[in-house]
Amino acid sequence: MIAQALLLARWKQTLVAAIGVTFSITMFITLLSFMTGLNKLLDGLVLNRTPHVRLYNEIKPSKKQPINEIPSFKNSYNFIESIKASSSRQQIYNSGAIMQAIRKDKRVVGFAPKIITQVFFNEGMVDIAAAVNGIDAKAENELFHFNEYITEGNAMDLKNIANSIILGKALADKLLVSIGDVVQVTSTEGDRFSLKVVGFFESGLQEFDKTQSFASINTTQKILGEPNSYVTDIQIKLNNMGQAPEVAREYATLFQCEAEDIQTANAQFETGNFIRTLISYSVGITLLIVAGFGIYNILNMMIYEKMDSIAILKATGFSGWDVNKIFLLIALTIGFFGGFAGLIFGFLLSSAIGQIPFNTSALPTIKTYPINYDPAFYVIGVSFSLITTYLAGLFPARKASKIDPVLIIRGK
Amino acid sequence: MSEIILEARHIRKKFQDPVTIEVLNDINFSINKGDFVSITGKSGCGKSTLLYILSTMDTSYEGEVLIEQDSTANKKEKQLARIRNEKIGFVFQFHYLLNEFTVLKNVMLPGLKLNNYSQSEVEHRAMERLKMLGIEALATKKANKLSGGEKQRVAIARALINDPKIIMGDEPTGNLDKKNSEIVFDIFKQLAEEYRQTLLIVTHDQGFAQKTQRIIEMEDGKIIH
């Protein structure tokens, strides 16, 4: 009650203090929402499309060279020069069984088989080299948001229309084709195929779009002249991304193939994320500390102004702790209401930013600035505001509680 | 037959700034219930210092203060605050009303702190005391809108809210003109005579002191009369 009266008596100062907190919480929320929104977007650019674990076979020399198997040389160190890879297949051996095994693994959300191969697109006299990714459009959509990058056409047409292909927008521009046109491709073996263009995709990475195209797994197998079991990649999405390195190691030994985890493949994204989050937090906390000093100052001034009141309260039976409580309550009230207003303004400001058009050719599916409305920021924001205001109130409150009423009253 | 409300035993106090000065030297006296006592003496004789020691607000002294035969020595700050709240009413030279509150709230404040009565009862008691002092009309006014004499009367009402065993005054008329001084004195006299309220008033106003039942005169830290 006394705290309330003191707050109202100095309502201008109180308001300034509360606005300080409001401002810092607003900025904190906005900054974090925006930064993590961007983070998520950038993650989405690469990480969403990247499998957590990728199984593949690499063309490389065998680790077991024949000389090492000869009993007389087995225990010696053999130097071999100019090793060549021999008759390695890019195909994953026994892919059907592997997929069965992966499907049973509880850690796995899902997987998408894939064939990556190089082809030439024949455009008049010119051959343009590009990759064809043979994909299971349905699994790809579910796990890696493939359809988000399709700017024209429909990803499912790959499945529904035989001998169809989706081209990177940049590649399509080079080939001067539009949807419904037919493109000629030549496989590395020299076989020629006609494929119908059913869509374009834009990944946000121009170079990528220039050299990539997507077809169904069956179509790709046909281009390569390979059987139904031919798969070069298995992309796996896990429930918990953190388990990826562990799962990758396990699969590598279990299935006798290469397994790459997302952390190894995209280490720099993790670092970037971490730094951006760190910056947002430190700016937010700095703002709060500044607001905390504001509160500290205002409470200190209030104590000097209200010396007489504190003295009479103590004379008429309020103990030091009671006085302490009053000033802590003032600080926390400022913190609570300032922080609460900060949450509201932070929400409003971040949703306002979320309305600003943000068109960039690199990110075709993004129309406005990305904002992450994570409730955790709001919880953190309010706790920070309460903690800082409590700390800011602690010292002035203690000072007030130690005021000697005799000195004040006799001093008059 | 009369019970002792307040007793001072061998009170000594020294200031050590910069040389040791003995402000109070072996003060002994007691006050009975219903006494209207004034402490007088020249400026600097230690009368106010003595009052603040008796009030439990000043705790750095030698000797013992007993309130209702209960020693205040070795009591914690919180317990002393409780004693002041419950048993002592204060009237100072300056009114020390909280400007943020109405007159009624100011009077109620120590009562709410004591928490022996509900809020509405405390309010009722506060109004009774304001009526007794003839200032009930001011109840809803803000404390800073009052004249000096009115403020001092509100301060007296505040001192009375918890039915204190003793009212201590430090120059309660020091800031008032003659007319208001008389009003305040009459209130004290009325309290002493009609309500058998114990009063201990420090004053240098000889005229005021002469009219009280008992005068304690001090000089150089000692009681001389």
C-alpha cells in the first residue's frame, strides 16, 4: 500500500523507469524473435534440405590392398603408389534391406532414397552438364520440404507423370524451356532420353539452381539403365538432430558404406546460429542492465526524497525489513509492469516487422521478414526484467532499511 | 499503587566525535501511569538524546530502559520496532505526515502495521481519534493541504491510534505559534486528565513545562531537579 502510494507520488519517475524496462524488454523480444526467425530461415535454406544422416558410397581406392593380404607381407608396412579406384559402384549395396532396417529404427523420422547422376542437357549444338537427382517426391516433401522450393509446377507431378523432370530455374532459363516443354538429356553412358518439364525450383542458391534438376527415382533408373534396386543415396531424418554423428557412425559400420552426419556437413551453420543468438542475448541483456541502472537511480533519489517518511515509518513501528520490503516491492512493480508492457510491445513490434515485405530472389518462398514467436523468449524476458529490477532495487532498499530515524528526526 | 510505565536505570551516553563528550551521565527516573511529565533544560543538555534512548530508537548507550517493567536491552531491531508500534506514540517537532496519503490514512498507518484490528476497525478507531481532537472534517484531505497546527493535531491522532502506554513528544509545540501551542497543550492536558494517558514531553518552552504535573530539569547530562 505504501509502495503503491510512493509509486503514484513519483509517477513520472516511475513511468520513466518502467518505460526503460519496457523498452529493453521490447527490444529484447523483437531482437530475439527476428534473429532466431532469420536463423530458422537460414537453417531452412540448408539444414532443412540436408538429411541428418546421409548414406552413400564414395568412389575411392579400396582400403584393403592385395599386398596386405599376402601372409609374408602382412605384418610389414607396405608403401603403395598410384593406387586407383577399381570397379567401385556408387550404388548402395543391398539398399532394400538397409531401408527395411532403417524403417525399424526408432530414432528415425523417415528416410528418402535418392539417385544422383550427371547428365548432359542437349540444347541445339550445346551440351550443358547438370545433375539429375532421382527422388521419391512424397518422402522428399515430407522430410525436406521439397515443394517449398518449387516456384512453378507441382512436385508430385514427378511421380504422377512418367518421364518428367523439374529443372532449376536458372538451368531452365539457360535451356530456354517452359513448363510442358520437352528437354533432351544424354546420360554418361551415351543414351538419349526425352523428358517433360513439369516444374521449376529455386533453392535460393543460384549456382545450385544452374546445375540441378529433379526426376523421379524410376525415371533416373531408366536414364542410367539400372534396375529397380539401384539407389546411390539414402537420406535419413532423425527425431533428434543431435544424435546424427552417433547414428552415422553406427550405420557406417552396420551397412558398410559412407555415412555423413549433418554436423560434419554443415558445421559453419551451427557456428553462425550460435553467434547470432549470442549477439541477440547480449544486446538484450545489456539493455536490461541499463534499465536496471535507471531503476537504481530513481529508487536512490526516491529514498533521499522520502527520508522523512522512512524515518517516521520506522519511528512508528516499521522495522528495517518492512522498509526494505516496500522498496523492493516498488522495484519489482516497476519490473513487472514494465516487463509486461515490454512483452506486449515486443510482440507488436515483432509482428509489425513480420508484416514488412521482404522479397529476395535468393529466397523465393519468403514474402515477409521471418519472425520466430517462441514463447520461451517471453518467459526469459519477464524473468530477466524481474531479476534485474530486483537487483537494482536491492541496494537502495537496503540503504533505506538502514536509515537511522533518530538522525533524520533530530536533524530537523 | 500506581504502576510504572517507563523506567530509566543508569543511562549513560557518550559521543566520540572527535573527543569523548559525556552527553548523559547516570540518568535514573521512572514514570508512572497517567503522569504528565516534561523534560526541560537548555539546548544541548541531552534532553532529546535521552528521549530517543527511551523511545528505543537509539540503541547505543549504557544502562537499561524498562517499558512496563520489561527491559529493552538485548532486543532485536524487529522487536523494538514492535514495541514502538504497540506501546509508544510519537509527536515530533515536525509533523512527519506522509504527503501521499490522506489524513485518515496517515492516522491509520501504525494501526494497520500493528494488525490487531481489521482495516475497517482501524479506520473507525482513526475517525474516533480525529473526532476527539476536533479535526474529523479533515479526514479525507491530503496531508500536505493542512496548516501547521492541524498537521500537529493529526500527528497526535496518529500517536494515539494504537492506545500507546506512553506518548513521547520532542518539542511538539516548537514549530507552532502561541495559539496552536495552546491548542496542542490543551489536547495533552485533556489526554492526561480525562484518559489517564501517560505523557513524556521534551520541551525548552518553560511556560509549557510549568503547566505539566511533573518537571524533570536537566543540565549537562544530569537531572538536577
